[in-house]
Amino acid sequence: MSSNQTPTVWKFGGASLADQGQLRAVAKRIADAYRGGRRMVVVLSAMGKWTDELLSLARGVSSISQPRELDTLLSVGEPVSCALVAMAVTELGVPAVSLTGSQAGMHTDRRYGDARLGAIRPQRIITELAAGKVVLVAGFQGTAANGDTTTLGRGGSDLSAVALAAALGAPECEIFTDVPAVFTADPHVVRGSRRIGTLRHEQMLEMADAGARVLQSRSVELALSQGVDIHVRSSFTDEDGTWVRRSPEKHGGAGDAVIAVAHRDREPLYALSEAGNPAATLAQHGLTVVGMAPVGNEIRFTTAQDVTPGAVVSVLGEKVTVRNEMGSVSVVGAAVTDTSRMLSRILTTLGAAGVKIELVTTRPWRVTVHVETKVVADVARLLHEELVLARAVTQGLAPRVPSAPVAAAVRGNR
């Protein structure tokens, strides 16, 4: 194995590491790749639901917000995964070493719970690779300038893997997960959702921002800026999944072609009862507005996912109201710069089903409608049928599913 060979960077999520059997299966896959001549750097998440269990423990002992201590607590799961897989790989006759985020050179700012990556200094990784070892790196974590451990937000192991691929000069990063690919909608919610072979980084970023939980949005943004391709694939098979690339396959060429529908069951909707610019006001306090439009006599808006209703109310006071029982459904286009045609199709479809839309926001590649939480799943199914499957039928890709039952379900949930 050449010491100058570009490393292969893999990442395994927690669902792929849920028990000892799965840990051993991951170790065998890594060992087989190593024996095939690859220099392996593998980023791991915490096992199964470990992070959620640690969060529950924290809530059980304290009601006070302690971000630094919480990061210290939540960062312990990933090193456990790495140490166990390193042991299992070594048991198979392949040398391996586990590294924490700090040991791997992952430097961040001090934004506990949602830290931003700074310099990546992977010298230790390079040294271990040169010694012929598989390197297991704890994802989701890094270290601040003062030495504190920080975490990178939900799904942060994706970001760790992409960042290391970029720092090590790897052209791609493979993300192994419990789903076989990215689909045209959440297959657990939308019947008939289809596997997508290739996406542009911009499309995947819009899907992740809109609620698709396959990849962390910041990891896709970094991959786009650094020119790293991402391959989302199953931990349990050798089949290709979805490639996120700069130069994808064609998706039919229509300017308003729809490739996917994503949704969030809950996304607070805010309304400002007087004239003003809530985005500018909130930005002065480090809070981000992602969608805003005048509706009647008020200004309605939504915020970034890490902004809490309490933070918005503390800045804007009694003049803002919060509707918590709201969600969103987003339609992502194949090559959309003018969303007017896609918006017209969405409004026509939902209008025919009698759906009450509380806010519509548009941006390149995406149109989002905000509706009550109780109809989010049905709206996602309806838009997928009418905009994704209908297009698939015209291309001979999928059978048409009658929309009447879904439209009826929407009306029943209003």
C-alpha cells in the first residue's frame, strides 16, 4: 500500500452501530477494504440511541442550561464506538487506532452544542496512516482554543467526515447509514417514494434544510464549497446509493421539474402585528430568519432550526405571536431559478384539496408551504403524488398512484 495514496474516508451512523453484531460487521467491512489496498479513515457516530440516552440523563439531573457540561457529556459516545471498532478490526488481523476529535485535529469555535469548524490539522491521522493503520475518528466533536470539548450539532458526524475528506485531499466521502439511498420523499411517510441516483450539492442542501434527515445540511454546504462528492449508501449491502455531485445525471431538463418533497412535522410560525423588519432585528441578536412574507395585516416568518420561540419572543416582545402547531412541506426542483411555474402547480394542487396555507416562501431550487402539523404528512403525500410521481409516469419510471385517496385524507384532517 502506497503511503502517498489518497485515503478513503467513510462514516457510519449510530443505527449502523447499534449492537456488538453490527459493530463487528462494520469492522469486517473496514478490514476487507484495507486488505483491498485502501488507506482507511473512518468516522463513527455514537452507538444506536446513545446520544439521546445521555440527553435524557442530563435532563434528569438538572433543569439549568449548562452547554459546556452538556457537550462534555454528549461527546463520550463516539470515542466508545471508535475504541470498540478499533478492537474488532485489530481482532481481524488489521492494525487500527481510535482517535477523539481533538486528537484528530478537529478545531472549532466555542459555540457549545452547535460549534463551527475552524482549522483541521490531521497530522496525527497522517502519521497513523503512514504506519499502516486504519484510523477510527470520533465524529460530532472537536476542541475549542481553550481546550474545551465541543459538539457540532445534530448529525455532526457527517460534517466531521466531509471536513476530514477535504483536509486529507479525498475527492469523495462515503456515508453509510440505515437507509439505502436518498429518496424522493421520506419512505416511512410517503408511499411510492423512489430512490434518487444522483443529486447536485445544491439540491441535497435544499432537501436537508427542508427536513430530509439523511445528511446534515452543514456537511453538504461544506462538501459543495470544498468540491467533495458524497455517496450515501446502506451499511448492510454493497449496492450503490445516492451520489451528491457537482455534475449529476440529467433529471429531464424541464425548468420546473420536481425531484423531491421534504417535510418538517413541527416548525414554529411567527407573526409580527406591526410594520417592521423582524429579520433585521433578530439578526442583531444572532438569530436567523429563513422565510418571511406579508400576509394581510401582519408579517409572518420562520427561523433557523436552532432558534427557539423563547429567543424570538425575548427580542420582539408581545408584538410577535407564535404558532407552535405548525409544520412545513418543501418541493425541491431539478434546475429551478424561476420558481413561479412550480409555485403555481403547488398552489393549484393544494387549493383543489382545500388545504389552508399559512405562509409560502420561495428560493432557488425550492418552494415551501407552511401548514398545520396535523396535515403535514398528507400534504407531503399529495405533492409527491401530483408533482413527483406524475412526472415519473410521463417518463415511464413509475406507476401512477391515484391522488383521490390522499386528497380525501387531507380534507379529513383539516
